[in-house]
Amino acid sequence: MPGPARVDVEGWGWRYAGRKLPATRDVDLTIEPGERVLLLGASGAGKSTLLAGLAGLLGGSDEGEATGRILVDGQDPQTQRGRIGLVLQDPEAGIVLSRVGDDVAFGCENLGVPAADIPARVAEAVASVGLAVPFDRATKALSGGQKQRLALAGVLAMRPGLLLLDEPTANLDPVGVAEVRAAVESVVAREGTTLVLIEHRTAVWADLMTRVVVLAPGGGVLADGPPDRVFAAHGDALAAAGVWVPGRPVDLPLAPPPATTDAVLAARGLTIGRDKRTVVASGLDLGVLRGAGTVVTGPNGAGKSTLALTLAGLLPEVSGEVVADAALATRGVRRPSRWRSTELLTRIGTVFQEPEHQFLAPTLRDELAVGPRALRMPAARVDAIVDELLERLDLASLALANPFTLSGGQKRRLSVATVLAASPEVIVLDEPTFGQDRRGWGELVGLLQREIARGRTVIAVTHDADVVRHLGQHRIELDLAAAVAGAGAA
């Protein structure tokens, strides 16, 4: 069926297998063809679960239990192949093939689009999201933000009647945010596509949307209507529930000037890359101030995540070196890349861009205990650390849940907590506020401010301007010139 899709959600809910409480329930919603809906709610309210249900991606009884029903154009979403396009919260989950052009073309090929039409669709989609890389570029070589653009391009090339986007700009630089916003606007204007979008950057999208729907944490719909009307009538309640309401900043102190110019970590003539064959950036000379908040900023593809992993000792230097000061060094060894894992545990803790990459245990409680147990802390001390972190990051009610069943924002808070549990002297975080509602963002940033006040060093890779304002006592800005030079050196 061509044209925009209609959506009917009738008393719908979903409980994941192994969880006592549903992720969401009692959702009643009708979305007319061509409507553009901004789906909001506190972290854990079930936004991503509802999007997965709309896409027909939730499995059978072995994965969970559904109540009510969802219809797209009057049919079960699972039967609507090609009518529904979904960009997941984790862009890597949507990557299928090893080359950029092939991956964007994959959906079109599966839908039986005539072969002669596919190259033009691919080129148009890639250009619309600003993914300026060769079509033969390896998908595994893309940065997190580039992967996000790739996932969106693959869906846009299919030209679906229902477009579902889960945090489509979360890991993008400001230019990327503007390009993705423009690409989505162009598609819905040209095709009339029905759009349902989850995004904590409400100010970026509010004027494009015809409607705001807010899910209540306990189930059902908290608010529904035109954006201006919803924010005006329910602004205070929404902010209290964790929704990012435009024009309402979080009440936290701005980052003060650093107290010292001493560097706890320093890079000299540094060239970085994920391996010796693929250089990302070169010619880097920089320092990380001891006991301060350092933010690493710059455009997608400049090498921010690779630099963070190199500073953390998890990637070896391609050339040059990263050295720690004498107080952080161990066994007389000053290069973190040469430390043992147990030595890194108490010295430099790392929060990866993809939270799932560091989960090891079947429950949140066990996950938070991994580091303290590795350090052979007494059981009572381990329990005290775990209980405190669960409470501070609003995860206590999920203590026995499997980490992989959490929402994106909850996974991010857990990944930060797992590092804090070992009390490292330096904390390295890659996009620490990704997927956070207003309340979770404030808890995370406030917690990191307190860690800095206690004398710890925080390094945060971020595109979040508010993180820069509240944590950025010192700033390292990478640019594409260094990245281009590095790529040429490869």
C-alpha cells in the first residue's frame, strides 16, 4: 500500500521474559496517516519497546508477553514488510553488510526494488544524511556518529510509509544533528511519511512535529497533543517526570576553572588508530589535567572515541606515547597501554560508547559487584557499594533484572556505575549522557561533578553542549585536519 501509514494501538503492553513488571502497558493511541509524533517519557517508560512493537520486532512467548494489539494499516506489523522503517537506538544493530554502499542498498534489494533504481536511491539517501565517505568504505571503520547516519540512510532508501526513529541524533555533532533533521524533514515533506520519533533533544524536533505523546512511567499516556499546547499545559509535570521540556535547563552548577595545570595523562607526538593499519588521527600533543573535568569534542570521524580508548590504555599507540604522571604510574611503568588489567581497574576506568560491550553478569547487582570482587573487597563492602550506586542512579528497582533488558538510558547509567564501583582515579566516558531523560542526565552529571570534587579526574567524549558547560573545566578539541592527516598516513 503506497503512501503514509495509519497506526492503531489498542490497550497494548509488553513484559519482557524474566521481568515481573511490564516495560509498558495500557497504551491507547491512534496515529493518522502523515502525522509526525514526538514520543517522550522518562527513561524506562517503554518508548523504545513501543517503537519495537510498532515495527513488529518483538518476538513470541519465549521473549515476552504482549497484551492488547498494534495495527499498521489494519494489519499486524509483522506482516507489513517494507511499509515500516526503523532506526534503532544502537546503530550497530542495524548494520548488515561490510561496505557502506552495500549496507544502504540491502533493504531495497530485499524489497525487490528494481536493480536499476537502487543506485540512485542509495546515492540520494547517503547524501541526504551527510555521510561523506566512499561507498566502498568498511562499515566497521565508521565512527559511532557515522554509523548512525548509515542506519538512517538505509531506512530512507526503502521509502517506508511509517518511519520510526529512536534517538537518531544521539551521537552526532551539531552539523550532523542539523543534517539528519533536514533529511527527515525532507522525506516527510516529499513523501508524506508517518513519523514516530524518540528524541531527548526536544528543541531540535518540536517545530517539525504535529503532535507530542508522553508515555507515563507506570503505563498509559501522560499527555497527548500539539507540542506547544502539551509543553505549556504540562511543562512542570513533564520536567518532574524526566522529560526534556524546551527552555528548562537542569539546575546544576557550571564547571569552575581548574585548580591545577598539572597533567595526570599526557600525549606526545601521538598517532592513534584501532589497529596499526588504520590510522585515525596523528600529530596529537595534549594533556589531561589532574582532578578536573576534561571534555573531548569535535566532529564525527575526528577520532574522539579512539583517543579516549588510547588515553585509557585499552588501545596501544600507533606511534608516539601516552604517559601517566608518577602518582598514577605503577611498577615504574608510565604507559597505560602496558599496564595489567588489574592495574587499570583502580587507575583508569572506561565507559564505552556502547554500554552492552562491558556487561558481564546476569543481573544489575552482580554487574556492579564485578569490579569490587575483582579487587577482593569484603562482601559487606561490596554490598554497600552496590546498594549506594543502585540508589544514586535510580536502578534499585531493577537490581535483579538482566542488564540487556534495560532501556538505553538505563544501560548507560549502569555502565557508568560499573566503573564507579571500582573507584578508579581517572574515569573515561564516551558519550556519558546518551539516551538520558532530564532526571537521569542530572543524576549522572551531578555524580560526575561530585567525583571531580573528590579529586578524581573525569574525561568525557561528548557532543552534548550542556555536558561541556557543566563538566568542561578543560577542553580537548579534535578536528578533521588531524584525522585527514592521519588517514593519509595510513
